[in-house]
Amino acid sequence: MLKIFKSFGGYIEIPQAEKGCWINVVQPSPAEIQQLQEEFDVPEDLIRDILDVDERPRYEIDDDWSLIILRIPVESPHNGVPYNTLPLGIVTINGVTITLCSTPNEVLPFEQSALYRGQNQLIHDEVNFIIKLFLRSGTTYLRYLKQINQQTARIEDELERSIQNKELNKLLKMEKCLVYFITSLKANEIVLAKLRNSLKRNLNEVNEDLLEDAIIENKQALEMSQIYSDIQAGMMDAFASVISNNLNVVMKQLASISIILMIPTLIASLYGMNVPNAFENSKWAFPIIIAISVFMSGLGVFIFRKKDLF
């Protein structure tokens, strides 16, 4: 999917690229990748790096192009974990700015990709556009972190009523999401620092304030991810111990029940043997044996309850 906009405002779509335009590419087809290479002279290795889901964020400048890769959060309900991170590339080449991502995302939604409020604004400030991408990425991280925290609270409630492992598996997936977030946010922080150092002489007051906001937003998301990760790690250990303790309690109760049931079985086995005993000719033998069995079983239950084993 490829759209060409007249400016970074993202409202005026044009059929052909022109100088100063913005091209937003999401989940490109082979034909669109070929178009990027042939029509816009984007190097093949840059496209391959951006579309690589494991690519690290970085900032590179060449004679003919500049590249910024940041990792953005995406929802991935069918990928084993509810949230993941993917690279989003920003390539400036031949007076054209291209954003490229392998998956639809909320940072630059393909249907409504504008980063600016208002209608039909012609915005040609590339630096402002890049900084706002980082700012929106940090905001998206924070929103997903709140959702992760809410899901974790629901899983915690389920764990309090269950001794199964599926809730722990859900917590493990939440922990994996946080690990992905922490790794990506740390790398984005390095890219933001490089961007600030390289542009500090050319930043106007608005962009300088915006860059500080983006750095603060990214740092806040990173700190929240680390806090949630520490909390979940401790919670998983605690609930693992609770589940193990619940299992021990159940096994103890089952063992106590087995011992209680063994008492009447033993008595009945002794008096059921084909050997002489004191009651073989008594008409009261059966009720007496039943009474003895009930009494001994009741005594066993009383002793076990006194020792808190039943």
C-alpha cells in the first residue's frame, strides 16, 4: 500500500511524486518495492533493513540519502504475544521523504496518517515531522502499557481462583511484551540522542521543545515498562509459589482421605479372612464390625483435624 501526499500534513493526496512530497508505504507489495527502487532510487539494502522485523533502530546519513529507523509498538494477537515492536523507516532521498513499515500500525495509520491537527495544511518541516513520529510512537507505547497493565490485573484475579498454568502462561506473554518494549525504547532513546546532537544547531525553538517532549515521552514509557516488568517478575514468582502451595494442600488432603478410607478397609479385611475369629458365630458380628470401623474412622478424622491435616 502506497500513498503520496503533497506535504507532511498528510491531507492532500497527489497521484505523482514531486519535490518536497511525503510517501507513506505500509506492507508494500513486490511491485511497490520495485517502484521505490526504480522511481525513487531507494537502495535495496535500505528497504530490506527496514522490512526486517528484527532490525535495530539507527540513524545514518549518506551523500545521497539519510535514514532513521525507530521501533514502534504494534498489536499482534495472532503472533503468540498481544503486543510486539517493528521497525519504521524514514528515508530522505532526492528531495522526497519516504516512511516505510512492514505492517499496518497506529503510529502512522494508512487510512488516516496525518500527524497534524487541522485540515489541508501544507507542512514542509521534515525535522518537525520526524520528531512528531517519535512523539506519537512514545504516546502509543504508553497507551499499550496501560492496556498491558489492565490485562495483567485481570490475569491476577484469575490466578487467585485457579491452580492451573494457563494464567501463568498469559503472564509470561505479558512479560515478553514488556521485554520487547524495553529493548525497543532503549534503542529509540539512543537514536533520539543522536538526532538531538546532529540537529542541535539547526533546530528552531518549536522543534527543540518538541524534541524534548519526545525524549521525555520515550523515557517515561521506558521507565513504566521497567516498573511493570519488575512487578510482573515478582508477581509470577509469588503466584508460582501459591500454585505450588495449593497443590501441596490438595495432595495433603487426598493423602488424609486415603488414610481414613484405609482404616475400615483394613478392619473389614481382617474379619473377612477365612480363619477363626471371635465373631464367626455371632449374629452381631456385622454391626459390631461396622461400628468399630465407623468409630476408628471417626477417631482418625478427629486426630487429623486436631493436627490440621484434614
